[in-house]
Amino acid sequence: MSTRHLILCADDYALSPGVTRGILDALAKGRLNATGAMTNRPIWKEAAPDVAAFSDRADIGLHLNLTFGAPLGAMPNLAPAGDFPKLGPFLKAARAGLLPGGEVRAEIARQLDAFEDAMGRAPAFVDGHQHVQILPGVRDWLMDELARRGLAGRLWLRDSSDRLPRILARRIELPKALVLAALARGFAAQAHRMGFHTNDGFAGFSAFDARRNYGRDFARYLISPGPRHLVMCHPGHADIDPSAGDEVTASRPHELAFLLSDRFEPTLAAAGMTLQRWSK
């Protein structure tokens, strides 16, 4: 069996201290080769140097966030009370074409600037918290801003969809995977037309249920991989302070425990896969 390359990307870097420490632990052990940073979070500037130390072995990207916490600038229409809307109202507005384009464009630019200011360079990739990068309107404004900065061909974008036979072969969190496949229709083609690379193959959908066997789920994420397969994950230590508002905090330590365990590498080997970053 020929070896396939996998990118294993931890979402939500800088969301909270516990999540951040967990991702750093997994990076240090070589169990991740990508992570996306939430640059609107209060600890981002403090946490940036720690993740920058792994730039020679992992892709460090922007986890574009429009549905959690506070924006980096005033958004009187989208966030009149100072906090982003939850995913449900945001998705409804996006599908109806009712998002305030000027405000969203400006926030995309601010989050990119915050990444570049802290890291001294552009992100290796851009994805989105709760997959906002693939939504109508947001995808156009994001790609336009990246192209304006001359980043076409210099970073990759996460396509949160996969082909139907692959999704059905894995049979894990099917409703989520199918909904995202529908929402992301045309995203990869649009990105390629504008000169951006994308993954081809996507998995990692989770019920965020601490009672589930994450190692077993992870093995299923590796079934029927695409040629540029990407698996998202959400590891982290439990936060003592619940004020971070992390909605999936209970399952994060279980994901982290598997990634750091002796079971991780045999699971990759059994699937004929090895971690290899896409950027150089």
C-alpha cells in the first residue's frame, strides 16, 4: 500500500489558554502539522510567539472567526452589541445575501493584519471557525482580500466539503458532512480560478461528545482519503475558567489524549498515511 500524505489541522488556536496549551503540546510531539489561529481572541498576541516557533514544521494559518467573541473593530450592523452573532443567525443572513459586506470585508482585513503583525508574515492558509470561509459572500470577500494582498498562489484555503462516496464510506456525522458539502459547492473551483490551492478530501466532523471513542472516530476519518486529504481536529486541555465560552470544552482533552498517545502513529500507519505539511 502506497503512503498517502495527510494534513492534520487543529482548529481554534488562541481561543483560550487551555486550548492553546493543548495544541502546543501536540505540535511539540509532532502529532499535528497545521493549526489555525483565532486572531480576534484576547490572548492571540501573547500566544503568537509560541506557535511561531513551530513554523518550520507546521503550517500556521488564520482561523477566520465571524461567529464567536468580539470583532477587532466596530461592526454596528453585524455585531451591534459588540459580539459576533451565533452561527445560526449568521448562516441565515449569509444564505439570504443579507450580510453587511463592507463590515465583513473590513473584519477579514483586520484579522489578517493581526496575524501578520504578530507573526511577521502572511498565514500559510486560511480556514474558518464553524466553516464561515465557505459561506456565500464571505468566500468572495475573503478571496478578493487575499488576492488584493498578492497572496494568490502563496497560501491554501480549506475546502470544508468532500465527495459524496468518500463521505458515505466514512459514515460518521453524516448530516454535518452532507450539509457542509452542499454549502461549500463551488468553493474549490472558485479558489482555483483565483490561483489558490485547496485540499481535496476533508474529514473530522465530530459530535463533540466526551463519551465517544475519539481514536475509533479518527480511524474513520482516514477512510477513503482524497489526494490532498485534510482532517480537522479540536484538541485542548480543559480550561479552569469557563468564561472563554468554549462550547466543545468537554471533548477536547479526549482528542488531545489520543493525539499524544501510543495509538496515534499505528492508526496512521494502518491507514497508509503519514503527516506532511503542504507549505514549505
